[in-house]
Amino acid sequence: MVKLYSINVFYKGVKPVQKKAAYELTSFGFFQRSGAREFMAFTSEVLVERTAVGQRVTVKEQEYKCHAYVRSDKLSCVVIADQDYPVRVCFTLMNKVLEIFSADFPVSSWEQPASDLSYPPLDSFLKKYQDPKEADPMMKVQNDLDETKIVLHDTIEHLLARGEKLDDLVLKTDKLSGTSKAFYKEARGATCCVIL
């Protein structure tokens, strides 16, 4: 199962300033959580520091992927997820987070260190995006298409199996005239062409 661990918002000044953060660390042991949180904050800060303005980067570290985006106004977001989490969904999430943050906080406050890192929209995003198929409309549509494709394949296989059984019955019966059997074979040939 895919997992989203953290969302951090920074302002990339001379030194990155952490503005807001949210973490989902329940998969870590209780005594490991504070260390994991510190490591994720540190990694996020280093990524923002080393990412050029206007750039998006993804860095793989062991079984995690760290995604960073620094906008042209230097507002930045870092998402840490497992390696199976879809990259496109991470960058969509970061765009949304930065849009909401910039609407809620004036530009003049971005360079100031944050007194409180909590920010309810980040917690909501972290919870909502744990399942990327539900959070992202494109993934949801793709998932629905995949399910429909499976159902169609199953239906076609059942119809073909049913048609083969009908073929066997027609060949074995004595009750159909030669004309009826010929009509069936021609109809069956036309149907096969349509299905394929």
C-alpha cells in the first residue's frame, strides 16, 4: 500500500525557513517517531536549499522518495512518500498546498520564522492523499477504466465459452435439419467477426 509521510512548506530565502508541516508517522514505532520527524524536516530543508527556483525534483532515499517544488516566488513544498506513491499526484498535491498557503498568508510573512508549524489544511491533505486513487481525479478515472476493461474481458470470455458450448450442442443434435445447421454456422461466423 502506498504511503504519504510528510508535507512541509518552506520559504527559500538565504536559508530555507520552515513555515508549516504535517506528518503521518503511525507506521513508525512510538520511540522512532520523533527521530523520523526530525529527519524528514532536515531532509526537506536540504532539498529546498539545493533546488533551484522554479524547479521540481524527486530524490530517492532508501525506500522513500522526496519530492520538492520551489516556485518562482520562492515559496516551496516538500512531500515525502514511499517509492510506490505516484509522482504526478505528489506534484499536484504540492501545487494545491502552495496555492492555499499563499492565499492564507501574506507574502510579507513568508520570510519570518513560524512560531507554530501546525496548519489544518496540511493535515487534511495528508489524510485525503493517503489514497491517491481517491484524491486524484485522473487516477480515479484510470482505476475505473481498468475495472471496466476487466469486466469487459470477463464478459467476452464467458460469451465465447458459451458460444463454444452451443457449437457442440448443434453438432450433436439430430433434431436440427441440415439447413438450420448451415444457417447457425454462417451466423456464428458473422458473430465471431464482430466480436474480434
